Amino acid sequence: MTTATVDFASVFEIAQVVFAAMVDGDEGLLVPRDDGDDSDDDGAGAGIADPVMSWVEVHGPYSGRTAVITGAETAHALVRALLGDGDAPVTDADLVDAFGEIANVVGGNVKALLPGQGTLGLPKVATSLPPTADPLVLTLRLAWRGEPLDIAVWLTQEEEGGNR
Amino acid sequence: MIRVLVVDDSRVMRQIVVRTLRQAGYDWEVREAGNGVEAMAAIQEDEPDVVLSDWNMPEMSGMDLLKTMRANGFETPFGFVTSEGSPRMREQAEAAGALFLIAKPFTPEAFREVIEPVLA
């Protein structure tokens, strides 16, 4: 099954490279989270207080989305790190732009793991995710600089030749 | 001095591209545009020496910008800087006349690897 290429190892590697190159300058600040809850049933973003989500959707042979979910304070810290603005206040426009761009780059690289042609949507940022018919296939429960941050992937392989 | 037009709908990504150009040693004169439509207007007003463009943008995509440039007689050296760096995307970019495709996230070394051969 081709979705097997989208697994924890491949998406975590993407996330580490993205955070190292765009946010931190060094690897090692984004790590798997060990908060004593290893349930697979909690869903993306479960347990993250005051969450903010950024996501991109993919359409084509596969449909789905890749989302980055973290708390609002952590999202603001991420944006400040990305902008290199120290303690400057983060505007809503900055949050949509910078936090959305993180999902865009992670999602673009996840899309590159998938076979076939497809299109990537524009990044969106909100405090909740719109409903989707695509199944959640992967949740990475991570910590960035000690704060919880989830990366989640929903995917459906469109029916073609009965190979789903 | 080389004059570059950086095209991306994300202000922060334009900022990162410009910062990375400097880190790569390219002290170029920079103009910015937020989508393909703005970029085409900027090119028609004053053609740059090189265009670095995102692919996926509102109003007009980077691919449509490249095709519009060529259709209007602008042979400006063009490179994509995009989050989609699959072999298929690279083939499409090359077929449309792009000189290179830099995948996000990128490093100054990645910029130098594709830009140095163009400058040579």
C-alpha cells in the first residue's frame, strides 16, 4: 500500500529538517513527546490547550491534509523564531503567514512522498479544523522547545483500478 | 549588481529567501512581489536579471507566471523556490523553461549549488 511511505519516520524527518532550516537553525529542538499517553485514539491535537492549527490540503490521486497543531503561545513563539523578531508582538497577519508557511512546507514535502500527480492547496490557519471525510492516518505527538506540537496527516487514495 | 525579483505570497518566506541569498553571498538588489500578477507587472515595468518564484500562489501561480513571461517575450532567467520538490515537479519546471527548482526548506548551500552554474 503506497500510503505506507507516509509513516512516522518519514514525516518526522521532514519536520525536523523544516524546523532546523526555517525556525531553529539547529536540529534537536523538535523531538517526540513523551507525556505518558501513548494512546492512538486521542486524535490530532488532543490535550493541547488553546490550540491553533495550520494546514494544507492535497487533491489528486490522493486527497487529504497535513496539519500542524500547537498551543497559541507556542505558535506565537514559533512565528517569532521564524521571523527572527525576538520578543516583538505577533500580529494575526504574521501568525497566518508564518505558521501557515510551516504547514505549507511540511505538507509540500509530505505530498512529495506520494505517488502520482496532485495539487497542493494554499495554507490555512484557524483555531479548529474543518471536518473532513479523509481518515486520519498519522499523528506525530512532538514537543518543540518542550511545548506540545502535533503533526497530523489525513489521506485517502482515490479509487483507481480497485487499488485503495 | 544583479537585480532579482522574489515572488511569494508569504511575506515571511520572501524574507527568508532574501536572507538566504545574503547568507549564500549574493548581495543582489532585491524587489518583491506577492503573486504572479504583481510579478508580471513588476517585470513589464522593469525587467530584472533573475526571477525566484514560489509555485503555489493565489491570483497567478509561479508556473502561470513563467508561461506568461515567455508568451510576452521575457526570457528572464527563472527559478522556482517551492515546497514541492518531487521529481515530477522538477520535470514540469524544466519543461516550462525554469533553470532550477529549489525545494523548501533550503540552505544557503542549496542556493549556491543551483545559482553558481547560472552565473557561470
